[in-house]
Amino acid sequence: MGMSLFTNVLNGYRGTRPPVWYMRQAGRVLPNYRKLRERYTFEEMMNQPQLAAEVTLMPVYDLGVDASIVFSDILTVPVAMGMELMWTDHGPQFKRPLMNETDIHKVLHPDSSKLNHVYKTLDLIKKESSVPTIGFCGAPLTTLCYMLQGTSAKHEFPDAKSFFYTYTESTRYLVDMLTDFSIEYALKQIEHGIDAFQLFDTHAGIVPQSLFEAIFLPAVKKIASAVRQQHIPFIYFPKGLGTGLSLITPEVCDFVSIDWQTPLSMARKIVHADVGLQGNIDPYLLLSSKEKIVDVMHAEYVPFFQENDKWIINLGHGALAATPFENIKFLTDWIKDEQNWR
């Protein structure tokens, strides 16, 4: 058994405490990130390997988390497939959403060399730190929502959902293309030293379970299979899936990340017993007092850990920008104190 609590738990060993990392841990919650952000745009930080590596490792040094996740974005994949992206004050926007194209078969031209900056970032991270690094990309459903609609301004993605029903064969074509390119991207990240891979499906819950199971879940399984054939643990985050968690079997992933809407105890009953859980602290809890944070940990999470080996602590979604640094640092230190879990 190796020295990393995070990878040990991923591989089925029980630790004296659960490992911890946070989605969006490398971001505005960190004072050092905000200082860097005063000098560089988000795009510059993401695309310059030296900066991206520095930001990736900030939570390791500043918070003491058990794993880093490469500083990048799920929309790097559609950009590498030929779509033009603008980073605006209102979030990322594609200049030409796919739903406005007359022939989607002629628009996308995947070019993996456009992702070289991510691989260079990983090389720098592995030289700097021995802490496990998580690679990632967006799941085809979630990524396709942005590609079709062009923006996340309408959070339910009504135009994308309409496209799924109206142009089912085109949807399948795009899902297949995204799946194949995501596999290529994941395998290259593995070549450059990642220790685990997470697939973000932030909008898994916007479609009915029947549509999810018919069109989008097979893509997740295909990506998972490719990653796990390289002996890299695969984590899947299907936000909002709800009772659809019953579909999460060992064929889908090694660990599934649970959002804050579903209690861990309920998720443990729904998800296949051989699949580990990750999550699911409500990000808004970190806006409360330290006393409240401890109360919730004792009431909900300590009892869960005492009965469940396969669990990684995380948030039920990304850390909020308004999160006080002292609160997330306090929670991390509290989690890492093994006495709190006895």
C-alpha cells in the first residue's frame, strides 16, 4: 500500500480518516489565487502551463488537501474541436453555437495538439509535487449543452434539450464524436501522470432518466472503460441525477460523486455497493460559523464514515467564491485530525 490516503481509498483500502479535496478548490476561495488573478486573466492562467501548475498546487500548499485537480476547464475540449470561445464578464460564450449551424458534420475538426498546454501543466505539477493529481474533462451531455446553446445563461439549457428531441441522430453523432475525443484527451492526461480521472456531468439531471440512459450513459461507460484499462481510478460526478443513481454500477465508475441534494445515507442505498462515494457537503455550509460546520460533520458525516469505507470527502458542487478562506481551511484541518473520526 502506497503513501497516499486518496489513492489508497480509491483502491479499496480503509483509512483512519476519509481523504478530502474540493471541487473548485483552485479558485477565488484562495487569497493567493485572487492576487494572481489581479495580474492575469482566467484564460491566461489556464493556458500558460507555469501559471496553471502554480494554481493547481495552491490548494495543496494553502489548504492541505489530499489531492490536486489540474487547473483547466471542461470547455477546452470543444475549443480543441474547432469552436471559438469568448471569456466574458457573464461567463464563457461560443461565437457560433452548434444549434445555429446548418451542417454540424462540417463544423468540428478535432485537433488534440490544441490541448498540449494541459499536458505541459501536468508535467510541471508532477515535477513539483508528489500529492496525487486528478485529471478531468466534461461528460458528453454537459459539454454538448454548452456547445449547442453557446452559453450557460439559461441554466436549464432549453435549446439544447429541444435539440436532443428534435435531432436525435445528430445528437448521437455529436455524442460519439465528443466521446472519442474525450477518450483521447483522458489517455493523454494519463500518459502525463494523473493518478485519477473525474468526469464532470454537471447537467446530468436536466434530461429524463430514460433519455440519459439511452443516449448519454453509454458514452460515460465508454470513457470509463478506456480510463480504467490503464489502471487509473475513474470518478463520475452526475449532478442532479437523483434516483437515477440506481444506474451507477461498477461498469460506470469506481467512485460516484454525490451532489448536496441527495443524503449520503440514501445514496449509499441506491448506488451499487461496489461503487465508492464522494461528496456531498453543501457548499453553503462553509458560509456559516465554524460551530455549525462541526455540528453538521458530527451529525451527518462522522457516523457515515464509521459505517462506510469507500468515501472521499468533497463538496456537493464547486466551492463558492464567497467562501471565507478561514472556514474551508478550518474544515480541512478538522477533517485531517484523525481523532474527530473515532
